[in-house]
Amino acid sequence: MKATTELLTIGEHRVHVELYQQPSNKESIIMVNGALATTASFTNCVKYLHNDLNVILFDLPFAGQSKPHNPAGGIITKDDEVNILLALIDHFQPDSLLSVSWGGYAAMMALAQSPASIKRAVLASFSTQLNEPMLNYIHGARHNIEIGDVKTAANLLNDEVGKYLPRLLKYVNYRHLSRLDKQELAQVCFHIEQILSLDATDYEQLLGDINIPTLFVNGELDEYTTPEDVREAAHYMQHCAFETVPNTGHFLDMEHHKARAAMEEILRGFLTPDERKYKAA
């Protein structure tokens, strides 16, 4: 299915938006990319959800198809990300939200402000804890970027967080990351510093302010955002549930066919009006 596109002005930024719409769909979902990812990262999700949900994708100003429309550059902070996300929610009025990886933090910040249209959310490959493998990875990535060894940083992503990706997607990751310009690399380093500055109190307050059914989905083999670590969220949230995708790492439905099928079943069961099997509790 081909998307229609829009270019929205939000504050000082221009934001590229892709819309996958069907006249018969009663609800819609907005999807929030992980760090430096683009709308392309949701290709599988669009394929198995667009017949039941209108899908809204967007690129942040420094990434993908938004980048050419923001020539002034500059760092995008988490507050900027949240303001952009809230503006898009206000504009399109989606019923649900799906975030992946570190897009989950901006998603949580937005959800904590209780946007009226959002009735349920999925946070995939996210954890409220920075465990030892994640800390080792982000410190290594920061070091390689700071010394100008971007190719080693790209290989580190594939060898660590992306270790279960098929060879073709590892190549795509490497090509994308090894070609980042100075603005994008500065954004990566700023993003890492933001991650390292967070503590348990930041997460506890955000989680406590989220009052809609929220599903956490993590890969069984993911050492960086583990299914065990994310269950801490249950101590602070009234309406949350957890799903684990078997034999799968951090990149979930991008890793292999069975992971894709499992993610489709999980997401359709939680998000789609006709197949909704349970309420998060």
C-alpha cells in the first residue's frame, strides 16, 4: 500500500509524515521511531496493521525525509521530540501509539501528559533500566563516534544490539550509520548523554502518570532491554501488561519470519478493534 505524505510545520521544524489510510478503518495509530531510525523501520508493522488501523509515521527533523526540509540543523532535545509528537497527536487524533527502542522515552513523556485521543499504547524493545550490556554498548558507541571512527560504531551496533538481524539488514544498518554527517553524529552523542542522565526516579514518575492500558513487548534474547527488567514498570503503573517474543533479540519483527508472525499476533490482539483479546491490567 502506498502512503500519502504531508510536510507539517511544528514550531521551527518541518516534519515529514506518511499516512496509510483505508476508508473502512475505524481507528488509527501513530508510531514513534527509535534513535536515528526512520519511517522505514516500521515497514513490517504497516503491512500487518494497515488493513485494520490507519497508520501515521513521521521522521524527526534530523532524520530521513524530514532532514532536507530542516537545513538550519541544530540539536533536537527530548523536549523537542515530545512537543513534535504531541503536536502530531493533536493534529491527527490517533487512538493508539506504538514506539520502539529509545523512542519509548519520548513516547512515555508524551503519554504522561494524557493526550486525549490516545486510548492505548505499546512500548517495544524498551526498558526503564540501563543494564550492564546496554551501558557497555552506549559507552562504546560514544567513544568511537568521538574519535571519528564511525565505521567501528556502525559495526558495534550490528555486533551487539543487532546481533540477530539478517545479513542484509546488517548491511543496511552499516551503510546508513557509516554515512551519518556531523549534524547527525552530534545528535547521536547528545542522545547518548540524555540516556545516561536518566535515573530510576525519572522513569518512576513518568510511569505513574500514564493512565491508559500499556503493553510492553520485548525479545526473549534481548540482553539490552530485557523482558525481566521492563517488568519493574508494573510497580508504578495501574494498567500495564507484558509480552515476550520467543527466540528474538532487540529488533523484534525485523529479525526473522517467526518473530514477525509473533509480533503481528501480539499487536493485532492488543491494538485492532476486531481482534482485541484483552485489556492491559
